[in-house]
Amino acid sequence: MGLKNVTYNAGFISLDNVCYFPPYGDDTMVFCAELPITSAEYVNAGMLDIRATLSLAVNTESDIPEEITVKYEDKVYAIYRRYLMGSGMTQLYLTEKAGVS
């Protein structure tokens, strides 16, 4: 369902996909880009017994820090870490979690 067209070169990220914060409607739609998860992040998440599943970049002004879930491609993910990228973007690290809806 997502557009899957991500441009990530020279620090430029093209926000060509959409994700939703609760209550997962058009009012909470945010443009995003799917980013690769580094091996270091897999290790760091694993040390916390978390399985890193997905990473999304969103505009920092569009992020809702109090929300702990996000819906992307019809699946709800738990946000386990946020990283301010310094380019006006926030990287959301996501995991699939039983019981998250």
C-alpha cells in the first residue's frame, strides 16, 4: 500500500510514504520514509529484548512524542525509540508487539 519510493542520498530524505498516529485517521496522517536499520541498532535493541522491525523518518514538527504506537502499511507498531536526526527529521524505531492495536 505504501509508495516505497525512498530517496536517501547526501542527507536528503524524500517522504513518499504515509503513517498514522492514534486514532489512525486522516487527521493524524504523517508523511514518512522507510529507512534501513543499522546493525548497531539491532544489537542495541536486542540488549533490551526488543526486535527492531522497522525505522521511519518523519518531519520533527509532525511527530507526536506522547504517542507510543504508529500505523504503517495497515500494521500497528510500537515505537521503542526516537532519534532526532538534526535535519528537521525524527527517526522512529519500531517493533511488532503482541497486543498493540
